Amino acid sequence: HLAKLTDNFGIIQFAKLTEPDFSSGYTLDDNARALIVVASHYKKFMTPSSLKLASIYLDFIYRVAKPNGYFNNYVNSNRAIDEQKNRQENSEDPSARALYALALVSTTKQIPKRIRYRAHSFFEQSFRKNIAFSSPRAIAFYIKALNCLLSKWKEPKTLAVLRSCCEQLIILYEKSRSLDWEWFEPYLTYSNAILPEALLLGYKI
């Protein structure tokens, strides 16, 4: 189904049951998720088709990169950046998820070097721009990305950024928590587990 939803540009945003809905266009969010899936699949099964899909999703991430180190999320069915949609919605979470996907690929030793180096190069283009996030989930995904890299290479700047991101999450928690509400925000939304997970990974490093 994942392969069926993917054309030579990226993974389609929505499906009608088992059929891709081409009119829905594409998102960075979905292509980053798909890249995480196929990287994990290749690590376990070494299937060539997973590498082919990984290259498509990597290409997509490269196409939607912005000069400031962040990324556009929405691409319409004509394969053009959907400027209006991207202005209407905060793209922090998709950008951070994409950086996590890139970091994961670049540090998965089973993946061929040419693909790992390419993913690492894309990540570095953003990292060198000194990007920062304020959304809790974006911070958490960025921590997961930095954790991947620090598990392989202990670089002082990367470690400093990781520490800063962990401190951001702790500050958010301290501001939001009360006796009957121990959480990072005054509400629960999606991908909640990633917030404590990120702090656990930060602590491990």
C-alpha cells in the first residue's frame, strides 16, 4: 500500500480506500514519515525496493527545502509548492520530522553510503543555519534527530543544541504543570509520547 501511494515525486497525501487520491497532493510530513518507515524496513530486510522509495522521499525533502533551513509542507497535485497553505499553517512540526528522518537515514549503517551521505548533507544544510523550534513536538523531533547523530559522533555544537532543546521542553513542562496536570501543555493533542521520549533520549546522551 505504501508503494502504491507513491509515485516518482513522493507519497500522495490521501487515499480513497486503497486508491491514491492524486488531487490531494503531497506533504513533507507524510514523505518524512514514509522515509522513516522505509529506512527501518531496509535495516531489517535489506529490500532493494525500500531503497528506491527512500530515494524518492529524499528527493521530495530536498525539493521543499527553504533557504533559511526550514521546509515547506504542502505541495499541490501539480507538484508546485502550495504557498497559500504553507502560509496558513505552522510548518515547524513537519520540518523537525523531516530532520529526524534525515538523521535516521544518515546514521543507519545498513543503508548504502551514497544515500547516508546525501541525507547527512541535507541535514547539515539546515543545522548550519542555526534553526530553532518553539513547538513542543518540533523540539522533540529535533532532539530525536540530534540523538541519532550524537549516538555516532559526539560533536560539541550538536551536544549544545541538544541540551538547549531539552531545557526548552523542561521549561514548557514547568510552566504548564500543576498538582493534577503533569504535562508540557494545557491540553493533549497528537504524538504525545514523543515529548517524554525526547527527554529520555536527551538524558541518555
